[in-house]
Amino acid sequence: MNDGALLAVQASRLCTVRQARIQLAVVLTFAVLYNAPKFAEVRILLDVDKADNSTWLVPKHTPLGESHLYSVVYCNVFYTLFMLVCNCSSTAESRLTFWTGAELTMGHIL
């Protein structure tokens, strides 16, 4: 049997609704926490042109959005760490799931 067939045999044990909810909650929490500072970067201002009586919504950077330190730390350092943690955790989890499925399948066969 190939590796995919081993996991397919134990799919009902490895892929549960509870496990999917936990994974969704973790991903959603990290996404909200990671993107929360983005909402403080820009403000929307109302710009009125009295010459032709028109109104415009204009995005303007806040002091946080203009900060060089924020740009370096958030956009570079946090992004790199976030991608590193996501990649390593997903790789580790897939290996763990594979080995758990293989052990369960081999134990069932023997």
C-alpha cells in the first residue's frame, strides 16, 4: 500500500469535526491577530471640493502607517516569522498525521 492509502483507511479517525473546528479556530485567531494592526495604518477622510460641490473619500496614512520602524518590524519581521511558523507547524502536523495513520493501520493489519 502506498502512503495515501494508509491515511485513507483511517480518515474517519484522523479527520473529525472537532479537529476541523479547532484548526479553523486557530487559523482564524492568528489571521485576526496578524491583520489587526492593518486597520490602524490608514484613516478615511472626507474631502469636499467646494468649487464643483463634490465629495471624495480619501485614504490617509496615520502616524503608525508612516512609521519606518513599524514598517520594518510588522511588514518584514512579523511576516517572516508568521510564514516560518505556519510552514513549520503545517509540515510537522502533516508528518504527525501520517505517522499516526501509519501506526494505526499497521496495528490494525498486524
